[in-house]
Amino acid sequence: MFPLLLIVLGLTVLALGQRLAVMGAAVGALLGAVLLRFFPGAAELWVQLAVVLGLALVGFLAAGFAKGIIDIVILVLGALAGAAIVMAILDLFSIDQGLLNWLLAVVGGVIGLMLIRRSRRSSKDWGIIILASLVGALLIARGLAILLPSLQGSLITTLIVIVLAGGGIAYQGGMIGGRKAATARTASTATPAAPKPTATGASSKPPKDNESPPSSMD
């Protein structure tokens, strides 16, 4: 059940990662999955669900309802996503260098923050799209690695992450899935139609002054 939950969350954020509530939930779930090893009884299903779903709910609520400080939320979300991505990659490939792992997570957070800040100036939030796609791909890869332990740290896992992340970026960026066509159709329907020229005919001519209605004979 737990790995299936990760896979479903991953697929959701791959498709809907630009929605901040979905992105917040996915980042929280990925952080929870990475930090599980620091919790006692992490092998128990209820502990896994409590940690992952708890952090996912916190991320969902923080990103979905903090409308008044949305810019701050987006920056924090980008930093957390960058750190979670680095930690998830290290954990997926069983790389444990102690303090170095945490330093790399900080570097990932700074990169995520800068990516979000730069993309906010453009017409499309590429920072959110890229981070959401990586988070979704890593959630799916982690769920598959739990279901199939032979995938842990393998080349196949790397390919899965790359393909899924690339597909998520292409879909959310409008490169596939018919989003460009839908946008073009929306733009064409929004263009007002040109007014039709007014038809002029003999009936629209004003009556002449010397014309008078015919009189009847006695």
C-alpha cells in the first residue's frame, strides 16, 4: 500500500505539479519518505503512512491556503523541493556520507530557490514545472524500488527518473498532450469577429421634398 501511495502521488504531481497545493503535498511526501529512516519503527506501515501523509498534508495546506503570502510560499516550496530532490537521489542510490549529505541538501535547496526566483520573471513557471517533474519522478522511482528491491540504485532506476521527469516537463510545459492546440483554439475564439458592413439599398434613401402621396379622385 505504501509504495502504491508514492506512485499515485508521483503521477499526480507529474500531471498537476503547477498547482501549488499538489506540489506542496508531493514535496511533503518526498521529504517524509526520505526522513523515514530517522523515525523509530520506520518499517511499520502505520509509521510510514503517518510520516508521509502527515508531511504531505502539511505541504498541501501550506501551499493551498497561504494566499496572502503566496510569493514567500513559492520560494520556500522551491527550496524544500531542491533539498528533497537531492536527499531522495542520495537515498535512492544508498549514498550515505553523513554530514556531506546534509550539505548537499542545503546546496539543492539553494538551487531550487534560485530556480524559482528566476522563473518567476518569465511568462511560464519553468522552475515549478522542473521541480515538480523531478519530485514526481523520484516518488514513482522510490515506490517502484520498494515494490522491486532489485531496482534500488540500478541503472534502470536512473532511466526511469530521467524519462518520467522529461515527460512531466514536456507535458506541463505544453510540448505534448495537446495543450498548445487548446491554447491556440482559446485564443482564436477570444478574437472578436469583424463587424459586418451595413447593407445600403433603395429603401434607405430619404424621401424627396417634392414627392407627395397620390390623391384620390372624387
